[in-house]
Amino acid sequence: MDLIKLLESHTDKIITDAYNSVCKDKLKGYSKVGQEKTKAKLTNLFKKVLQCVKKKELIPMLSYTEKIAKERFASGYDLFEVQTAINSLEVAIWSIIFKEVKPEKLAEYLGLISTVLGAGKDNLARTYVSLATKSKAPSLNLQNLFAGSESIANTQ
């Protein structure tokens, strides 16, 4: 079966499985917005994956992940929450592929999905770090990590 047709025919299961995984992980940002909005966010991401796989291009995913990084950062989501939600969708997609696809097509289909979502996760992280650096986020302040290292160096 064609990858796009396969995924489109299992959209509801993919979104439900991804949503259940997000709930299981108790991600505070997604818990706050509730089931309807969380499923809508996962659906939008899934549609972007389908678009990129159909066209075999990454620009739509890169644009989308930059947009959601800015939105989620401004809304107070932690980067790991957004990455976990994307991972949940990826696992749900893989699950369908492993169940429905013949072994000779697995590498191609998993490669397409992993490439699209991997590029998206990478872009999301880079955008988050850029935003956090501009706002001087305490999680990027390494001063405390190295505090006292001078005294250690002097004793050696």
C-alpha cells in the first residue's frame, strides 16, 4: 500500500494513539489546553508530515516547526514537552507502518517519516535555543555549573 494512503486511512488511530501517549507523559502545557486543542495540534502536525512526504520536501515542516516553537515558547511550554509530543506522533505512525507494511518497504517508509520529523525536531530545538538565548533563560546559564572549578584546578 502507498504510504500516504496508509497514513490517511489510519489518521484517527494515529492521532488517538499520539494523544494517549501525550496524556500518559503528563505534559503540563498540553494538559492545560485540554484534549480538543491537543488533538488539533497533533492533527496539524500530522497533516504537515503528510504534506512533506507527498511533496518530498522539508520546507513546510521547517516553517511549521519554527512557527510552533515560537508559539509554544511564548506560551511557556518546555522544549521537552513539544519534542515529546512530536515523538508520540512519530511512534504512532511507526506503529501503523510496522503492522501494515511489507518488510521490503519498511526502510523507505520509516526513512521518509524519520527524515521529515527529524528535520522538524532539529529545527524546533534550534529555534527554542535561539529564543531562550535572547531572553537569557536561566536553563542556559552555565555559571553555576562551573562555579568552584577554579579551586579544583588550583589544587591539581
